[in-house]
Amino acid sequence: MSIKYKAPRGTRDTLPDYSFKIQAIEELFRKTVRLYGFKEIRTPTFEHTELFLRTVGTTTDVVNKEMYTFLDKGKRSITLKPEGTAGVIRAVVENAIYNHGVPIKVYYISPCYRYEKPQAGRLRQFHQFGVELLAAKDPIAEAEVISLARDLFQKSGIINNISLDINSIGCENCRTQYNNEIKKYFKFHEKELCETCRERLNKNPLRIFDCKNINCQKIATGTKTILEFLCTDCLEHFENLKKYLKALNIEFVVNPRMVRGLDYYTKTVFEFIYKPDKGENLVLCGGGRYDNLVEDLGGLPLEALGFGIGIERLMLVLEKESILSKLKEKTCDLYIVNVGTNVETKVLLLCKILRAENFIVENDLVGKSVKAQMKYANKIKSKFVMVIGEEEITKGRALLKYMATGEQISLSIDQENFYKEFSKIYFSKIK
Ligand code: HAM
């Protein structure tokens, strides 16, 4: 047999032995966001390309190099979402959710697509946990969403290796002045910049801080910082955020050259970065404020903010920190072995009775021998095993084997008494 098809580069299959681990982390995320009053929103996997040009920005790497864009059969330009925020804000505006009251607090778990060079923690199809909080002007809102993301890292057991970097990239006024300043600086170093940064210099010099080229990064460290250009309002906002974070005992580092890779941000930007004792740093969460986006997309002038966490990256870190290996999937409660002929109907009925009471029950579906069924029950680590043959059906009783000790206990398999007797034995053994 030769494998004819392989998954596309940068994508990954989630196999049954692993998916329960992702589900556990998703559940942790859902539980955490619920504590803060966020509700789920689901938006399409693809949107009109124009939405991402308008929001993420035409000078970003995401738009320029990484989008999966195609013409559909109606000749419309469609893009698989490279991130969650744009679609969510489009949906909020289109459905006028704000008419039902503000603030709006939504969360999502969504696939995203970016044509990047695949490597550890970087995929072409990945997933994000995200939250968006709308109609929230005060930096107390930043403190709230940062605290939420931090709770997730704390509860998942990796907080000791996580650093929170924050910065303010100001409003349009501060940024116009800063852009003029850095334009002069980078112009002076134009010849040393990579080709892309030379283009960025004319279109959007702030993007030069995003460049992965070491030389450009080195040059960028010589600029003044945006913090030196903040207007009174933006400065006060940033100082108040720091005050709230300190009050919540949340440690942070001010990184005045962090600009983030998407164009919609205003004022606060932040990242949670995994910094292991050995090995490379990994940005797990990126977020910030985007006060103009809702209005830009035709909605009310609502200030907003949020974050996105890469699920595969988080899983990678949890794996590295030996946290995933501690997660155990709930195993089968009872495996019913069937022996001989004409017993299947009874077995199916017994399974149905227990499943209706939320027990995990399995039985033979492929005609295995008794020995093979026993072996399978062991393999799936079933807590109890019960053999049903014609004799058991005639007597109306069977033996329930508790696999941990080998003890066998007789019980009724009558429709009326089976669940009662099974659950009594079950809960006497399993606490
Ligand atoms: P982002 O920083 O582009 O922000 O992505 C958020 C997170 O998604 C990253 O920190 C990373 O963990 C993960 N991620 C990004 N690209 C990849 C990839 N190719 N493979 C695996 N994981 C990846 C946003 O997307 C914003 N929408 C976040 C936000 C929400 N800002 C405000 N609200």
C-alpha cells in the first residue's frame, strides 16, 4: 500500500489520542472567559478580501504575503481569515449587536490561515482563542483582558515562564509625528535596509519594526521610541493601565519598540511571550486596542480591544513543560463481551440503558472472538467488563468484573434492575 495523498504543508491532523488534550485546553479557555462574562461568537471561515485589506492593512506582511485569497465561482475575491478580529467586528456591525446594550464581550475559537514558512509553532492552518471587548474606552478594559489571558496561562500551569510585554503606539496624532521622526532616521539608513523595508519607509515606516531581517532590527534599535511622542491623553491612558496592572499584581515589561504586525491598533499593544530557560522565545498571545476599527467598518464610534492566542503554540509549550502528559482521557466504564449467537439485541439494550445514564459503554461491533474482545477491553482500559451469553440471558444475571482487582460481582441484567445494580457496584469502586 502506498500513501497517495498527504496533508498540505503547514497543516496538521488532530488524531483521536491527542484531540482530548486540545478539548481540555479549550474547556479551560471557555471556563475562564465565562468568569469574565464573555459569550461566544462564530463567524465565517472566509470573508470578502476587502475586509482584511481595510482592517489588517495593505502594508502588513499578513496582507502582502500570507493571505489565502482566491476568486470564487461568482468572481468575488474571497480570503480565508488570517485572524479573528476583522470578521468579528464585521459581524458586530452588520448585526448591530450594540443595539442590545454595551459593552459587548465576545470570544471565539477559530481556525486561521496564513501562508507562512512552516516551523515549530508556525502553521498555515492554525487556531486562535480570541476575545474582543467593544465600547470600552478606559484602560481598565485592557487590565481586564490582560488579566483574563494571564488567568489562562496561570491555570494551565506555565505562568512562571511567561512574560507580558506592553507598549503604547498612541493615537493618529502621536503616530503622525512619530512617523515623521522615524522616516528621517530610516531615510538616513535607507541603503542598509532590506528591500521590503525600503518600501515600508515610504508607505508605513512603523512596519520596519516588524522586520525579521537582523540588520533592519539592529538599525531599528537606534530610533527614538513612540513613547517619547505620546500626546497627553495617550500617555495618561498608558500610565493608568500600568497603575491597574500593578494593583492586580500583574508583572509586565514596557517594550517601547513593540508595534505588532497588524495595522488596526491604537494606543495599547501587548504580548504574552513564553521565555523558556533553554530554547527560543515564542509569542503565545498578541493583542491591543483598536479604537477606530468599528467606525471604519461602518459601525458606531466604539473603542475596542482584544487578544488572540495561538492554540497550537500553547499546546507546544504545554507539551514542552510536561503538562499535557498529565492529562488523562476518561476511559470506558463498561465493556460488554458477547458470547455465542442471538445475544446482540440484549447487549445493545444494556448499552443503551447505561449510556442514557451517561456511562461510557462499548461492545463488539466487528465480530471479534471472545479472547479478542477481552484483549480490546484491556487495551481501552475499561473499568468493568461483563460477559453476556445465552446462559446469562436465560438466568437474567451476569458477572461484572472490576478490572483493577479482578473481583467479580453478580448483578441483574433485567431491564428494570440493571442500571440500579450496576451503578451501585460502580460507585462503590470508583470514587
Ligand atoms: P496575532 O499576533 O497576529 O494577532 O496572532 C495572535 C496569535 O496567533 C499569535 O500570538 C500566535 O500565538 C498565533 N499565531 C499567529 N500566526 C500563527 C501561525 N502561522 N501559526 C501558529 N500560530 C500563529 C491577531 O491575530 C489579532 N487578531 C489579535 C487581536 C485580537 N488583537 C485584538 N484582538
